[in-house]
Amino acid sequence: MKKLSCVVPAYNEAESLPHLKAALLPVLAQFPDWELIVVNDGSSDATSSIVTDWVAHDQRIHLAGSRRNLGKSSALMLGFAEVTGDIVVTLDADLQDDPQEIPKLVAALDEQNADMVGGWKQLRHDPFVKVISSKAFNGLANRALGTNFRDLNCGLKVYRREVVDSLDLYGDLYRFIPLLATAQGWKAIELPVTHHPRQHGVSKYGLRLNGVFDLMSLLMVTKYRWRPLHFFGKWGAVLFGIGIIILGYLSVLHFMGQAIGERPLLIFGMLFVLSGLQLLFTGLLGDLIVQQRRKK
């Protein structure tokens, strides 16, 4: 029988932890072999001492973490480094995702021959602004990567161990785990799960501008990893084309006898041309570096 490892990142969740334990342990008990790894992400409340007490009374519970808050991506990576099971579950400590859904997601791994099963919160109990912004961000990420996931950021996910071992999360990349898994060739699916309003504490992981930058980073390490010229060249060609059109227009005016030397449009045209060339040569340099690395 396969062993189940449950990883729970926790940042200042002292109020939620007793309720989490009461709801989660009976679910884990349905599996013959399991472990619970709580990752304390530099909490300033009693999170660490609460879990330490759990550890003293149950050898299947473990505490990992750091002295300072490093973010959810780092917390997940710390937890993944500790797992010993064949199946890995991630669950947020706030109990908004129902632990009762875990057996359903675990069963779907074999039933649907999947490598990863993510939760899909059909009915979200979050503030309206958070729901709308999350949908917009999911749509942007899906469009950029050519995928069709409905809920990228649900904290409840189930993985085969091999998927977890292949992940390298940093920044806000935890938001894009299904996209990362798909880009690596793993089969990732979604199932609807129950979502509850937060009853204790406050949300720690909102939508931040950093996520946009990490989306750009995700594009470069997945879709354009082996063909950087396709990314830089496309935008370089657009800027270069705009610059040529502007300079062509000014050239016509010049031959018609109009003075163009002091027109701001001349400066913009030159900037567009130079910026376009810079991007094109950046893409070419990137392609050369990639080819050299492939040969090693």
C-alpha cells in the first residue's frame, strides 16, 4: 500500500491549527500509512509550539520550516524535501479547502491515470475582489501557456512523488504548479472541491504584482526555455517595424521639404528601431547560449 504524505504550509495560523488537526487526522487515518508535515513559515505566533506538541504525541507528525517568513513557494519546497510517501497532498492550514476531499483526489490519480490532481473551487467563499482578480489572473496565465485550468491556485492538490521531486518553486511560482507540471510532461487534471469561508485568522496569500513577474519568468523557463529568440525576436520585430514606419513617414516629410530635425517623433522612431534591434540580438544571444548548453 502506498504511503501518503500531507504537506501543510502555515504562517501565523495558531487559531486554525487545532481545528485543522480535528478535521484532517480522521481523513489521514483512512490511509494505512501516512505522515503529516507542517511547515512553519517563520510565524510570529504560537504556530511552532502548537505543532511541536503534536509531534511529541504522534511520530507521524513532523515540523519543518524556517526562522523567517520566506513565502509559500519556499514553504512548500521545505515540506517536499521532507516527504517520504509515494503520494503527496498539499493543503492550506486555513481549512477553506475541505480535508474530506482528499480521498477523492487521491483515488483520481489511478482512476484517471493522472500524475497530479488539483482542486477546483466551483463556489468560492472569498471577497468579491479576490475572486474576480483570481479569475482574471488565471485567464491570463492560461492564455500565455495555452492551457485551460479553471483554478490554478487551489491549495488542495494531490501529486505522485515524481511530480513533487521535479518541481523547483520560488517567488510566487506556487500559483502556477499545474502549469509547471504540464510543461514538464505530467498529466494534471482538476476536480471540483468544496470551499469554505475562512473562520479563523486572516488570509496571508493574496494576489500580488509579483505574480505577474513570476508569470513572465514561467514563460521563459517553460514555453521559451529552448527558443528564446521566439520571444525576444517577436517583440523586437514589432518595435523595429513601428520604428521603421515612423522613420519612413518622416523621410517622406523630409523630401517634401518639411523640417523633421526637431520633431520628437524622430527620437521615438530611432528609439523603437534601436530597442527592436536590441531585443532581436538578445534573442540571438539566448539561442546561442541554449545551443552551447545542449551540446554539453
